[in-house]
Amino acid sequence: MTKLAIMGAMEEEIEPLLAHFENVNIVEFANNKYYEVNYNGLDIVIAYSKIGKVFASLTAATMIEKFACDTLLFSGVAGGINPELKIGDLIIADKLCQHDLDITAFGHPNGYVPGGKVFVETTKSLRDVAIKVANENNLKVIEGTIATGDQFVHSTERKDFIQTTFKADALEMEGASVAVVCDALNVPFFILRAISDSADMDAGFDFDEFLKSSAKNSADYLIKIVKEL
Ligand SMILES: CCCCCCN(CO)Cc1c[nH]c2c(N)ncnc12
């Protein structure tokens, strides 16, 4: 029987998800709250990690190792790089990388450390369900590369580095760490983001203005996918 983990980084990213559920049981663990619900016979654990790769790794590993989730879905917002991505648009990650992981001093490529790999691929069967749901609901969504790093990107210099180095379509601060954890623990996972800004000098203002509506775009789509699992 599937036990589903649904994760975000910020409260604003999971609030529109929690709105769909009743009879929520709250479990406090490791300085965080895990919300347990049952939805159409499906056991689900929902949490927001707090921002950044370390918090996201802790929450993803906890949902799998302590709550025994066997599938993990992430919903949230991201900065757009691909010019096709407008604010509010949806992107499904087909692979993710860490743009701030850097031991290039030793001749290694950006995003690589020994024993690791630059790109971690998401689970195709989950992407296929998501694309089917998008088609059925006439939703525009792209599949692409998401770059993760422990910084809110708000300059074209950094945005251009990430685009040039990884050919990334969007960027955020948690996805690639969720990917490394799920890949290592052999748990199918899916990363969905809606664009809140363009990671340029206006990013801070746009983020503040569009966080709520973009988080809702992502959450509403994710709930439709959950119904198909
Ligand atoms: C209080 C400030 C919280 C920022 C958290 C932003 N999330 C991180 O996952 C997504 C995101 C949206 N736009 C971004 C950008 N331009 N750079 C990095 N990350 C992002």
C-alpha cells in the first residue's frame, strides 16, 4: 500500500495543499511538524522543510525513514530561467543539479563531488502520470532541468552562470537535495514547481507578489496528480 510524502519548503507552499484535507494528525519531530492525513484510502504525510538544501534533506529523509513513505512528491515555487516560463507557469523536473556545489579547484565539473553525480533524474512513471493529468486538464506544463542552491538568485550574472553551466530551465533551493535523498533511498519522487519570479534583479519583489498564487498553481495541479495515484 502506497504511503505518500508531500513536501514543500515554505508554509505558503503546503498551506494550499493542507486546505484539501480534514482530520489532520500533527506529529512533532526534529524541530518540525509532520501532518498525517488519509485521503481516499491513501496515507499521506505532509510537511514543509524550511528553506534550503539541508532542511530539505532532513525532511525528505525523515518522511522516508521515520514515516515509511514510499513515494515523495514536492510542490513549490521557483525562479524561471527558460524564457518560455512565465510567472505562474508549471515545470516538472526531469533532472536536478546543485549549482553551488563546487570543487572545480580540483578539475571536477560544477555540481560534482566524488561518489555523486551532477544530475539526478526524477521517476519517469510519476512524470508520465503528471503529463496525462496536465493533458486531461488542459494545463500547460514543461519538463525540464531544475538547478538547486543555497541562495535566492536575484542577479542576471548568477542566473546566466546557472543557465550556461547546467542548461537549467528553473532554479530553487531544495529540489536537488530531495532528489539525492530519494535516489539514495530508492524512493520514487516527483518535483513540481510554479514560477514566482525570473531570478533577476526584480526577483525579490516578484517573489513577494506571486508566491501565494504560484504556490496555489503548483498545489492545485499536485492534488489532481495525487487523485490519480
Ligand atoms: C523568504 C525568501 C524565500 C525564498 C525561497 C525561494 N524558494 C526556494 O526554493 C523558491 C524560489 C523562488 N524563486 C527563487 C529564486 N529566484 N532563487 C532561489 N529560489 C527561488
